[in-house]
Amino acid sequence: MQETDTFRGLDWRTSSAPSETFAVAIAWSLDEPGRTGEICALTRGEGGIVGRDEDALAFVRWRPEPLLTEITGPIRSSRISRKQLRLRIVGDTVEVENLGRNTLRLNGRRTERGAVGLGGVIALEDNLVLTVVRHATNESLQTRLPPAAHRFAFGGSDAFGMVGESAASWTLRDAVAQAASMPNHALLFGPAGSGKELAARAIHALSSRGANPLICCSAEAFGVHLLADADGSTLLLDGVPDQLPAELLRALDHGEYRDASGSARQIDFRLIVCAREPLDALPSELASRLGLAVGIPALANRRLDIPLLVGAFIRKQSASERWVVERFFNSEPPHPRVDPAWMERMLMRDWTAGVRELEATVIRAITQSKGQYITLADNGSQPVASDAELLRLQACEVDMKTRTVRREGRQTTLTPTEHGLLAYLVAHSDRTVPKEELLSEVWGYAPGAVTHTVSNAMRRLRQKIEGTPSSPRHLLSVYGVGYRFET
């Protein structure tokens, strides 16, 4: 049996994660779409100007050592003023002041000055979209990927199909490289749609077993015949079975199993289990046999990567659909034409189903967009916001500008989608809002979508703002119709 100590490498949720600071990232620029993913780190206590001025904040294409970080300089779009925004870190937020000619929106709300927290969205009319992200310093995060694995264009797909330039993505790449160098059986855990299978394939490809095909199966479909196929290779088990097969345990413990005929067979294989639950939540008979555990970050922890993934999905669609290239792409440079307001909205969603939900949303937008820009079809492209700045509720106060909930001396933060849901209900408190309308206006879903997205988000929102979530005072359900807000 293997050692049972858990190896986490540079697990993004442990104390060994790299030291970080706030940064603003370019999520989309109408004139400079090739700069998506560039960041500008902010220094606490110091202010900075975003604009075209030569002394304005310089953006960089950051990558961890030993890779090179390229300095690209200030914003160059003529649509942006020379001195457009003043940024300053104040506590756990970034204070934003509009100095230029473009209209400013913070988390979908039009204003001239305000503050946004981590994941906050800063939009300048329909020209430029920025987002606040965490940034790891080069001194605290280095990559151990082999040179051939990190030779890919900035913002593009790496050798294993992983897209992302965020600190969380590079931390994951490093954990994948370290896990590949070790022989232990492994657990990859993370929420649905986070990319666990993609990470598993990368670990296998980088390992000494990478020359042999990866054997994949769901927990329910496991059979002894798969052990024969996995000999000399890696077996990827998607999910955790209710009861571990005896022959799998035998193979893990003793390196042998009995085939369908009852004959004993020797086997040399590696097991990788993909699950939502961390190691300590797994059945002990399985957890005790997994020597490695690597956490896969949720899309919510990779906000910087959302616009990069959007671009990757658009290019993927264009590879098989020529009309997508003809309608939405410039001939030079090869970047899709995307409505910045649509990208703004993409950043303000929670993406509870992860990358799969994001890809499906991109495909719907491509098929529904009527002009030369990818955008929302007929349900408006501007994020919704309530006019109320401070909601005083029975159990708490909600600052709608900063998305902060203050309750009995404690503070929590609404996610962008929770904020959008609450703001929309408050703005339409004179009526019951159908679920279909919320899906369309808050989430950007196409008409006819069947999903539990609204009810799941409502449950989380009630837990944050209601005194008794099971008997809500403000967020009321109207059976068979939708929801209504009451003060």
C-alpha cells in the first residue's frame, strides 16, 4: 500500500500558495483585442492612472519564472482618454475615479467614482473592460513545466489544451508537472466543469507512462477488463463508486488482479480519480490509497481566464464553421469582433457549471448574434443594476455599490450574479418576476432554457441576506411564476 500522506504541490487553496496582490486585467478592448489577459499590478498605498498618457500604468503579459514577462505599456486605444481612470487600493477594494470622457460602469452600475472588490468589473462605455484579479509575484511562483510544454502564444492553448494566464492557472500547471513526476496514485478534486479530466490527461502525458494511451471510464462503468488495458499506463476513474471493486483494491495493494477467467494477472498502472470532493471527504478505503491530491480551481477563481476561454471557444467554433470567420473575424489581426458589453456580462456571471456552461453560452451567442459583433441577441447587453445604493433589510444592510453585506458585525460579499439577481428584483419590486425573465436578463440565457440556475442562486442569496432563509422576509417565491422582492 502507498503512503497515505497527501501531496498538494502548489494547491491553490493551501497556505503554500504564492503571495499575491491586486491587479487590474484587460478583459476586452474594442481596439486592442490582442491585449486580453494583460495585467497591471497595483501597489498598496500608491495610486495610478489608466489611460494613453506615457506616464500611465503599464500593462504586462505576465508569466512565472523562468518564463519572460513582456511589458506592453499603457492603453493605446484612441477611444480612451490620456488620463481616463485613477485607481487606488483601499482596504480590500480598488477605488476607481473617472477622469476622462468615457462613461464608467462599476459592476454594471453607471457612476463617476466607486470601489470594487476582487472579481469586480470596470467598464468604459463599450470600449474597454477591466477586471480586478489576484496576481502572484514572480518571486513566489515559478513553473516546473518542461520547456516544450510552455511554448505557446500568450492567451492561447498550451500543449495539453489548457487555456489561462491567471496565477491560479499557472499554479495548476506547476502542480500538474510535479504530480506527473511522481508515481503515486492521485486524486484531482474540484467543482463541476473545472477541468479535472483535462488536468488528468496532462499529468498522464507528462509522466513516464505518457507513451501509452490513457484509459478512461466512469465509476459506474468500471470493469476488470479495463485493468488489462491500463497495464503500463494510467487509469482515469471519473467519480467515486459507491463500493470499490475488490479487484481494483487488489490491484492497488498488490499489483495483481484476477481476470474474468479467474486467472491471476500482474499489473503496473497508475490510478487517477476525478471527484468533486477533497481527499478527507472520500471513503477511507479509497483515500488511504491515494498519495497525491491536487485541487482544480473553479472558474470563479480564474476570472482573468474567462475572456481568454471565450476567445478560445469562438476560434474553436470558427474552425468548423466558415460563416463564423466571415461574419465575426477581422482578416488582420485574427481576433473575433466581440461586443465589450457582452464580455462585461460574461465576467459578472457565476458560472456554477464551470467551463462547460461558458462554452455553451458562447455558442448560443454566436448563433443568435445578428450583426458583425458577438453579443446578446434581444435581451439587452447592459448588466442590470438597482438605483438603490444601500438596502436596509430586516437582518442586514447591503451596499449595492460594493456588493457588501453587513450583518451582526460581520461582512460577506455577494458574487456578481447574486448582486445582479438582487438588483434586478429590487428594480422590479412592483411585480413578480418570472424565472424565464431572470434567466434572460440576469444570466443571458436564450428563451426556453431549462435549468435550476435561478433557484440555486436564490438559495445562496437568501442564506446571505435573510434572517431565516427557510422562511424569507424579502425574497419571496410565487409558486409557478417566479420571485418577488419586498422591503
